[in-house]
Amino acid sequence: MNRTNSQSRAVFPSLLLLTFLVSSASRIPAQQASPSPRVLGTVQAINGKSLTVLSDSGTASAVSIEDGTKLLQIEPGKTDLKEATPLLLGDLQPGDRVLVRGVMAEDGRTLRAASLIAMKKAAISEKQNKERAEWQRGVGGLVKTIDPAAQTVVLTTNGFSTNREITLHLAKDTLLRRYASDSTRFDAAKPAPLSAVQVGDQLRARGTPSADGASFDAAEVVSGTFRNVAGTVTSVDAASSTVVVQDLRTKSSMTLKIGGESKMRKLPAPVAERLAARLKGQSGDAPAPQNGTPATAAQHSQSQPSEQSAAPGGAGSRAGGDFQQILARMPAATLADLQKGDAVMVVTTQGTEKDPPTVVTLLAGVEPILRASPKGAPDMILSPWTLGGGEPSPN
């Protein structure tokens, strides 16, 4: 996965700018509240006192700055307008995020601004870069236990031949988010209580580790329920972008959908053999990058977490992290690279009664790995990679 694609996904979270802007606006004292309607989005063009603002849904709106328009600037992450500072119209630039409130002009197409709250593009970028770094230094793994009373979650972070546990401590201000059932896009993750997290879920967090690495104070958490499958390909349908895999554990067939967010890799035989040796606890050296392909795992996390973070890549555990980095060096695969009988390890969404599970990550060329650890490989290998591949991403 290249850096551009990784940054377009949801395992290293970034800013929820809409939340910040809306929550900021909600703190305007009642006597100063601006009337509706409003426009929220990114400044696309500036012509004198006229702005074109593009919403996150792709709708362009015309905004007119009036002599009495109140212009404010607030830093990303701030939610109280008492911390906002005055903004000059001349300092507003394309790429800045704005929330505009006002009244519609007589033409019914232009919003006459009563107030405009802006977040500067440069400040947003700096904030995102900082959070990417935090996700990359974060943790990720499978949820082993949850203690609502103590506000703790124990994670199992699996690597090649290591298995360690980390106790995650949640504070009152820890942000908890949940991936959508059909996506690992961070910007599609919704706020959710701790009660939504389940044992076996994949979880990534950014925050502060303890000195010994046994515990972690979480500032932000993203979790989701995914399925790990190890099996063999029985058929491929390029027209419908689906692949049928027979699960080695259940001996049942599953139809899996390849979507726009799906990530696919195919391990060259020498690389797979080396990884299998490491799973057996042997001294196989880590595979070197293939064909000069640069390592992108550390960046790939948008990361989130590292690993991507995690998730972002390695984020959950350093052992899982180096595997993720190895995978990031591998060339991408397509449905055309899959043949009947190929062994694959797959992480999928849960799917619904109407729609089949969607592939989050699919790794082919894994025959040696499954021979080395036929039962534990999917959980040991793909779990850390899953969140790494679906790490949080900037909006």
C-alpha cells in the first residue's frame, strides 16, 4: 500500500474536524448565536469577499462575507470559542476548514455570513502529523478481557513467536470510537461506549505507555469486530469482484467481496518460508524488501497506530509490527493473481444477511505459514495487520 492510499483510509486516526467545528459553534453564548442556515466544509476559492466552500459530501456553496461578519480562528482540537482568536479575511486561504452561519441572500443561493469559524490548513496538517506519530507509537491487538468498573481493557498482542498482554487504562476523556460494520475507514468510525467493545475485537489505541510497556494510558481508541479466516480459494469471479474461500476450520465455503478499501498481498515463496520459520521459533532472517520496493508500513499507517500503527501496524506489538512492515514491502495483488487451490489468510467485515463479508486484508501465498501454524496463524498474523491496514486516517 502506498502512502497516499494509506492516508485515505481509516488504523491512524486524525482529526474529526466536523466534530470540533460543530462543538465549537455550539459553545457560542445564546445571545451571540448566529442564525441558520450554515455551511461546513473546505474553502475552495476566494474572490474578494466571496467564498466557495465545498462540503464533505461534495456540495459547493457560495458564501458572502459582510462588513459585520464575525471572523474567528480556532486551533484544531479546541472546542471552546473562548480560545478562538480574531481572523482577518486576508488570512483565509483555500484549504482552510470553515463553519459559516448566516442567512440566505435573495437569490437563494448565496449565504450571507454572520459568523465564520476557521481552522487553518497548516494547523490541521500539523495536528494530523502529530496524531499519526502518536498512533504509530500506540498499541493494538485483540481484546482479551474488559473491566467496565476499572475502565480497563486487556489486549493480547501477537507476533511471530511472542504473545504478550497489555492493560489499557481508559480515562473520562478517552475518546472511544467504533468501526462501521462494513468498513475500516477511520472517518466512518462512530463514537461508542466501552460496552460496545467485545472480547475478541480488534482494537488500536494511541496514548502513553508505561515504562515497562505492560500498561498503556489511552487518549483515543478505535475498535471493531472482524473475522479471521484461513482457507483455500475454490473460485474467483472477477465480474462480481468476489472470491469463494473454504474455511479450514469450519470446512464451510464463504463468498467474500473485494471492495475499494480491500488490501491484497501475495507473498513470494522465499518470503513465506522465512516467515514460517519465524513462526516455528527458528532463526529465519526477516525477508528483505522485494524488487527494491520501499517499506511503507511505518508510513502506511496513516497511520494510526503504527503500524500502521497499528495499525496501524505494528502498533499493537513490536513483534506484530515487524510483520506488518514486511507485508508493506510486498507488491499488491489482484483477483487475477488468485487461483483455485491457493491458500489465503483473510480478515473480513462481519457482513449482513443481504451482503457478503467484505475483505479488509487478504494475504495469498501463505501455504508455508499455515503448515507452520495451521490453527494460530490467522489470529497471530492477520489481527495486528488488520487494524494496521485499516488504521485511522485523516479526513
